[in-house]
Amino acid sequence: MIDPLILRPDESILTRYPELVKLAAELSDIYADRKKLVTDNALQLIGTLLWRALDADEPFQQARKRAGQHLLPIVIESGKPEIRPTLSDVAVNCVAGSGHFVRERQPCSC
């Protein structure tokens, strides 16, 4: 079993990146609608912003090397209740790293 990459954003992430709140709500609404399609551009926009906010490039590269060809679980933890639903809306739908985006349960071609 591969150990997950656990990212713990600081408590000011939503203050420093207020667009995450707006984009996460929009993404959640689109998925809930089921009549609209989520575009790759929308996923890349929010994924890039989330990745930048988490400052996760270095930890991701190290965890990816350890995982090799195995699926790398990524967990975003926070003790602050308002962070959890916002970031989980984003993270469940897209994972970004090194310019490569992977939808849930698809193998990474990184």
C-alpha cells in the first residue's frame, strides 16, 4: 500500500485565495446539475489555483517518486471546518501536479 501525500493548508488559504471559494462553488453546482459538462479548462483553472495555494510541487514530486507506478492517494487535511468542504470539492474532482491533471480514479501519465 502506498502512503498518501497529506497536504495541510494553512488556515489563511481561503483568505489569501478567495477565488477558490467561488470556483469550488461553481464547480460543485455544475456537477450537481448533471445537465452541464465540466470542461477541462475549468478543471485546469481551479486545479492550478489549488496547487499554487497548497504550494505542493516539492512534496508531490517526492511522493510521486515513492509511489512509482502505483496510484498516489492525495489527502487535504484541515482542522478548520470552512476549509474542508471548499477544498474537497476541488480535490475530489481534479488533482493537479507538474502541469498534468488527472480526474478521479484515472491513472496519472505524469
